[in-house]
Amino acid sequence: MKLATRMSSLLAGIAMVAAASAAKAEEITVAYFLEWPMPFQYAKAKGLYDEALGMKVNWKSFDAGTAMSAAMASGDVHISVSQGVPPFVVATSAGQDLQVADIAVVYNDNDNCVVKAELEIDKDSAKELEGKKVGVPIGTAAHYGFLKQMEYFEVDVSTMEIVDMAPPDGAAAFAQGSLDMVCGWGGSLRRMMEHGNVLLTGAEKDEIGISVYDVTSVPASFAAENGDILAKFLKVTADMNAKWLTDKEEMLPVIAKDAGMSEEDAAATLDGFQFPTVEAQLSDKWLGKATPEFLKGVGDFFKEQGNIPSSRDSYDAAVNTSALESAAQM
């Protein structure tokens, strides 16, 4: 399936699902990723969110941020932890009223594309990727990174056979030799790396303007009606991020088990993560200025590539710091 066709299908699906009506929550459901270890999972496993919020917090795992958007549109999910910026932008560009509540994690080295080792293609010979078959989770941060890297290397993606694959499926297909290139994150990316090489490191991607970070996203109606609940949720998350800096030995076994990973693999993944403080998130470097501008850049890029029909004039309204500001005062 061509990229534009697949993205159109995603947009149509989002548009067809009516947003859940705003209501005061009695219990909530939170979306997250397996094999994506983060400090919040210590609180998840220990029941600290239920305790702080005074209600039952249900958790549901997903393979991609696009599925998180659909679940929030249907009302099945109230908060998505670590949703990639590109799927967030795809959804909001299609008219879904989602908002960024905080910066969940920064991870330039934990999201990338891998080329089959036998091809012996590196950054100096990237043009040889034209005509090759690649597995990409469409509409995700990995998809955005793939397109930006191909643009940087002047590779004509229209010559490539692009298959929409969630990272675990892409990693399996890559190991079997049925793909020339594959893109993904977390545990899947580590498995991909066993059979190939990246074109650019995280630092090299950062140098050419490919930023990779996830957000905590919510439906705007939920934020409006449940600001106190959201603030408490973000406070627990921030506390876990701070705790990780001093109590890694205590937290790692719990986080690894919850993420479905070995402690060694979880530690390796976490080593490539950064968790900005609440103070930093509220500054112009992030939510105060740079994040709305980055959302606009991603939206315009997808529009220019023909992947979405239009981007928003501004994404300022798609960032809501009120809950995080309240959390900072708790």
C-alpha cells in the first residue's frame, strides 16, 4: 500500500470516530507501550497512580501511536503515555481534538531505521536504497524519521516498496530476510540491530534537525473536565522521573518486568532516554514555544510529502500546560 493511501486511511478512520462526550471520570484508562521501559511503570506496578488519583487506573498496551489516537477518539483511552509526535500531529491535523500534556521522553538513539547487513549500505551509499523493500510503522515517529533521513540522503522513496508494519512484526520479518530496511524503536529496534546497521546515529540525526521525542497526550474534553485528575497523574509521573535519577537499582527490576523485558535490555533502553524536568518542560525550549513550532514543522512536512491533505495553521492550541503547571505546585 502506498504511503499516501495508508495515511488517508488513518485520517478517514480518525474522522469517522466521534469524540467521547466530556464527563467527570470515575476511573480512567491509560495507553502505553510494552518493551518501552519508563520510570512511570514503577508507579503503575505499585498502584501509586490509583492511590494518588483516588480511583482505579486501567492500563492498555499498544503497538503504535496511531492506534492510541483511535482509542482516544472512541473514548476507550483517556491518557496516552509516550505517544509519538507524528501520530499526534496526524490525528490533530485530521481534526481530532487532542492536546499535549507533557513531554514524556526524549530518545534520538532509541528510534531508527536499520539496513540489512548483507547490503553493506551506509550513509555514504544510501542512494542504493532506491528500489528496496522497507518495513515502516506508518504515521509514527519512526515513519517521520525514515522520511526525513531519505530526504537528507536524496533517496527517492517513490521507488521503494514500503510496507506498513508495527515494529515487532518488522523486526521478525527483517530477521527472516524479507526486508531490506526496517524502522522501529525500543526492544524491536535492538532485535533489528542484530541483523543490520543504522545510517545515522542519534547524535547525527539531531545535527540535521531530526528530533525524536514522545508526549503524554489527552483528548481536550478530558483535560477540560478532569484537569485535577490529569494534574495528579502528571505529578506522579514527574516524581517517578525524579526518583529514577537516585533509585535505579530499586526501580529497574519492577520497570523491566512491567515492560516485558530483561533487566539488561531495559537498562540499555533507559540509558538512551532523557526525561526533562517539569521546569524544563514549561520553558520555551519545550512546551512554552519549541513544541508547538515542532508540531507545525511535522505537519507541514507530512503535507509536503503528500501523506496528509492539510496541516493546521497553528498547533498552539494542541499544547495545554495547565495541568502540568498545577502539578508543579503540588
